[in-house]
Amino acid sequence: QEELLKEEEEKLLKEEQEKLLKEEQERLLKEEQKRLLKEEQEKLLKEEEERLLKEEQEELLKEEEERLLKEEQEELLKEEQEELLKEEQEELLKEEEERLLKEEQEE
């Protein structure tokens, strides 16, 4: 009977140890899953931040290119207007000179 009691105690002890071991494994597994989830979330957050930053930089670059293009177009337009004005003034001057010359010849 004593032997049976001892065997029963050993069996119970073994079961208790297995239960504790299983609980510890589950705890460790949960911790690892939490750690992995956190890492994944951080990775996704970093990727999203990089994507947003890239979009913002592309938008700023596009705006700068548009601004420069507009400035260039305005400069070209200004030069063209000045050239046309100059030609027009030269034409008017030529006409005035011809008129004066004609008046002089008529006198």
C-alpha cells in the first residue's frame, strides 16, 4: 500500500510538472507571438512612413518643376514681347523717317 501511495504521488508530481511545463511553453509562445506581431507592426509603420515621405517628396518635386517651367515660360514670353515691341518701334521709326524724307523731298 505504501508502494502504491508512493507511485500515486510520483504520478501526481509528474502530471503537475507536465502541466507546469505546458503552461510555461504556452506563455513563451504567447510572448513570442506578441514580439513578432509588434515587430511586424513596426515594420509596416516604417514602410508606410517611408511611402508617405516619398509621396510628399515627389509632390514637392513636381510643384518645383511646375514653378520652374512657369518661370521659364514667363521669361520666354517676356523676351518675345520685348522682341515684338522692338520690331514694332523700328517699323514705326522707319515709317516716320520715310514720311519725313518724303515731306522734305516734296518741299
